[in-house]
Amino acid sequence: MAQHPEIPLSVSSPVTKNPWQALRQLTSARIALGRAGTSLPTQAQLEFQLAHAAARDAVHQSLAIELLAKQIRALGLPLLQLHSAASDRQSYLQRPDLGRQLDAASAQQLEHYAQQHTNQNYDLALVIADGLSALAVERHALPVLKLIQERCGSEGWSLSPIALVEQGRVAIADDIGQRLKARMSVILLGERPGLSSPDSLGLYFTYNPQIGCTDAQRNCISNIRQDGLSYPLTVHRLLGLIREADRRQCSGVTLKDDTQLPQLSTSGHHKNFLLP
Amino acid sequence: MSGYTQTLAGQRWHFKDLKEVMAKASPLRSGDQLAGIAAQTDVERVAAQMTLAELPLNTFLHQALIPYEQDEVTRLILDTHNAAAFAPVSHLTVGDFRNWLLCEQADEASLKALASGLTPEMVAAVSKLMRVQDLVLVAQKIRVVTQFRNTLGLRGHLATRLQPNHPTDDPAGIAASLLDGLLYGNGDAVIGINPATDNPSAIRDLLDMLDAIRQRYQIPTQSCVLTHITTTLQAIEQGAPVDLVFQSIAGTEAANASFGVNLALLQEGYEAGLSLKRGTLGQNLMYFETGQGSALSANAHHGLDQQSCEARAYAVARQFKPLLVNSVVGFIGPEYLYNGKQIIRAGLEDHFCAKLLGVPMGCDICYTNHAEADQDDMDTLLTLLGTAGVNFIMGVPGADDIMLNYQSTSFHDALYLRQLLGLAPAPEFADWLAQQEILQQQGQRLTLSQSLPKLFAPALNH
């Protein structure tokens, strides 16, 4: 192919790279992306689009419920498969009120179960719901559940059957906890997917779960995933919350977790290079 | 029969009260549908808009949408209303107020003088009759200028909040994003971190770090750690270097209570901030965030539509002479603003209403991954708000906030608006960028440094 005589053989790239790319080791934030003019270069642009597509898929992917149910039963835990009043994803996304309550069949199933087990007193109702990321639940719910099972076993706390809920939001654990007459509830569910974290799991803890509890009565442990909060630290913090809630007979904003946060926030921190 | 009626093509529409007229006149959004107060059909919506257009503007001075006795925000709005400032438009209907705003006599000076005569309900009402181009055209007439260590809101300028969040507040991770932002010319509105925890000692560490960086590199801007106002008050008591006092606010007393605040507490925070006398050019030091849907989400909306609730939050904001206010428009999710179309309209309404009320409005142009929105929608809102004269936008590395898990605007996005519309950073900050050979801007021509600016070379090379 003929070369245009005025164009040198090695044309420099139209992208201006940033000389501070080494800083990318310090954060997963999208820094030092370079620029085309002052705009985002093609490669960074396409990487963003890919991440957004993956996060969108995570929102709309449905939970592989049978597989998870099988895995939970394999842990030797009884299981209740439930569904919220939100019939599908569309309704789930637009009607948070429906995602917070059980559908009629599930409510009946739970009532029936409770009637057959009237002598059971549960310390902890355990709920797993798809939330906004089925991917998060598929990746992280089982290992966290396993650790909770072990630790609660050694503390002598009794666990309810695992309630596995489709199209569920956080407050559905109030409904379930109340019907099972559990002293406390824990729900694991997929958080809203971030671009760089489509699989982040959240945990919410409520003392004396009742329909109508507000978010101020819950404690949240979030960002449970590979590059976020580890499973052992998650369960360590949960046990701290349970003990403190047990002692003070409440959960939520009044339960400050002053003791555990410094441990979390300073672990593995790097020195700030901008300061001496 | 009480209430309001409108007959269209032989069909009679009835609205039982002013609140219902306002809700049904609102352009469609999922939050009003969720609350069960949205118009059922498009024709019903227009019937409500026609009803609203015929109402005298002063209706809102006589009929409180949320009762005076029940709500301190209503009391604030009515008790601080400036009748003299209202006089030029007091004879108009809502419909004619729209006409008036679009005419020449509504200019920068007359709109500035009018601000304290307007109530949030009046501006919310007129916005419901406006198209996107009206919201842009009227808002761009208005400038709300504020100062702390630099000057924000001047015509021909656009500022950015540099938002270097990190999921575990790692100092080096924050510093990396912060430096990236500065080198892309961002950070004049504020360098503001959303902390991963509200642990008081961690907050103190972040405040100390941001202040040390600002002083070491002599950056003419202000810093903020966006934590609850009670935590900031505690930090101030302990001698922490607090520039801006942050709080999320909403438009009803009950919604503010769900945030753990009230007017007295905001006043206490404001006074504590003032007592530090840290502003060099001015003492605007409050930073508020708002967003449509927050009142409904706290079940604290009193049956009022989400856009009217939002506008009422600006009355709360202006009471404390803030440096910065922004709606975090798409953060709340699709239950309240379902898709790009709803987010775009809401962002423009929020900016318009706040500016008419004299509030220094910016916008967190953003969306979550469960909303039906994408980068094209954000570019549309960004471009529209740029032309509407928005005070500031966010600067997040690559538009991806790795702590809050949502997409906002990037450092590059700000440069796009600068280039497209010739909008410069705050003058003091622009001078610093030029002196440090980071960014030189002449109109629409931007020159960014190819190499590492001298100021930061030592930090990166050791």
C-alpha cells in the first residue's frame, strides 16, 4: 500500500497518556485514563461500557434458585423457598413496597411452618434474598452462611430455617422474622451493583424484627466481596452486633460500632504520598 | 363543591385540593406513581396543569400544602416570605408568571431581587408548566455567587466538586484520585469525600489529611468530609480543620427528622462553622445535598408530590447562606425517577427552582445501574445544565464512584463542558491551575500539561 509522502511511518497516537499511571496500583478508581483532546480515549470508553453492561446484566439476571437451595440443604440446614409480592423484576424495581412483603402463598407457607413448630424459639431468623444482584448472592451468600452457622453453633444460638426469597428487599426479613417469632433477623442480599463491583453482598441485622421496623432500627454491613470486606471479618462484625444488641435489647443507629470500625478502616492502608 | 374543576371537551375534571392539583400537574415520574398521587392519564395531567395555570400566584401564601402547625419548614417558608420583593409579580397567575419569567424584564437583576419574594411552592408550580427549554432559558438568566476561599457561580464559569472516594477510606487511594482530579483541573467547588464510615476518629483523620494537602500545595479551594452534621459538630469541638459543614436535607420536617436533623441543629452547625472564621473571601460555608424522592422514601411527604417536596428543601438551604447545594438527582433509584427522561427533567427542574429561590445550585448528574439510564442520558443532562448555568457538577474518576456504587460525571466531562461552552473554573482556582502549568484556558481553548507539573513531581518521584 502506498504511503502518503508527508505522513511519517510511525504516526504518534492521538491519545495523550498520563505520566501518573503508577498511581493506579493504589486504587480501583478509574484514574490516569489519558485523554483524546480533553475527552475519554476509546479504550477507556469501551471498558466503561463493558462494566456498565455487566452491572446491568447483574441487575436483571435471575437467581439460580434450585442450585442455591441444594447447596443450603447440603449444609444440613432446613430451607423455606419464598417469593415476595413483587411478581417480576419490573415490578420489583418500581414497587419497593411489594419487595418488602411476602406474596400470599409464601405468607401462608410460613404461617403453616410456624404453627407446626410452635415450641421452637429462634435466636436468629436467617434470610437470603436476590436483592439487586443475584450474582452477589450466588458468589458470596453460601460461604457467609456457612461461617454464620459455625459461629452461631459455638455460641449456642439457635437458627431458623433458611428463608430463600426471590424478588426480596431488606425489610422482608421483618415479615419473616415476625412470623417465625425470632429474636433477631439477618438478611443477606445483593447490593445495587456498582460498575466495578457487580457482585457486592450486603447484610442487614435487626433486633426484634417486626413488620414496620424502619431503617434506623437496622445495622448494615456492606461491600462483602472479593475486593471488599472478607467473609471472616463480616461474620466477626455480625457477632459483635448480635452480642451488643442482646445486651442492650436494640439494634440500629443507637448501636454504635465504634469498636470495630478502626480495625476495618486502617487495615492494609497505604501512606498518603502527597504528604511528607 | 370545594376543590378545583376543569372542563375539557365536555369532560369535567375535579381536583379535591391544591395538593392534588400540584401532584397531578407534575410531569410523569415513578415516585409520584408509587405514592399513588400521579395523574392517571395524560389528559388528566394537562387538565391539572390548566387548573394550576389559572391560579393566582399568591394562592400559595394563603394555602399551606403542608399545615403550618405541623411542619417547621412550612413555618420557615411563610414566616420569612418577603412581601415587598414579591410585589412585582403578586398580581400574576401561575400561568402568567411563566410568561413573565420568559420576558425581557425578568433579567439577572430583577430575578435576584425577586428571590426572597418567592416560595418553593410558587416555583415548583410554575416549573410544572414549563418545558425543558423554559427551565434552561430562565435559569441561565440567574447567577447566585458565593465565596469561601474562591468565587463560585459567576457567569462564564463552571466549578467542580472533586470527589475522591475510596471504599475503605485508604489515604493513598484517596490521594491518587485527588491528584488525578487536580491534574484534570477539577476541585474548585470543593474537595469533598463521602467517607466509608461515620466513625469520628476516621472522620478526623480525613479532615486533617484534606486540610494538609490543601495547605501544602496552596490550593485555593475548600475541603469537606460529607458526614452527619452531629459528627462534624463533634469534630469542630475537638479542633478539627472544618471548612464546610455538610448535611443532607429534605423539604419536610418529618423527612429532615429521618435524616436526624432539624432547623435548630442546622443553625447550630452553621454557627459552629462560622466561629472558625476559615473563609478568606467569604463566609458561605454550608454544603447541602438534596434529591427528589427523599421525603416519600422516609414516608414523610404528606401526600405532596416529590418535586414540590424537593423545592421546599431549597427554602431550608437558603436560610443558611450555603456555599454549595446540589441535587443528587439520579442516585435514589428507579422507584422515584425511572429512566433517563425522568432524571433529565428532574435535574433541570431542581436547578431551575433552586436558582429562582436564590440558591447556589449545582447538580450531581448521576444514575444507578438499576435505573433505565446510561451515559448518553447523562451527557444530555450535562450539556443542558451547562447551558442553564449550573454552578458546579461532580468530578469522579472515570465517572465511576467505587465507594457509593453509582455513576456521576467525570473529570473529562467537566473539560467537555469547558471546551464546548467556554466555561472557566472559579477565577482564583483558574489562576492556580495556570500558575502550576496544569491547565490554561482561553475561552474554548484548553491547554493541559503534557508532563507532570513541577508542584507534584516530587510527591510522585520519591
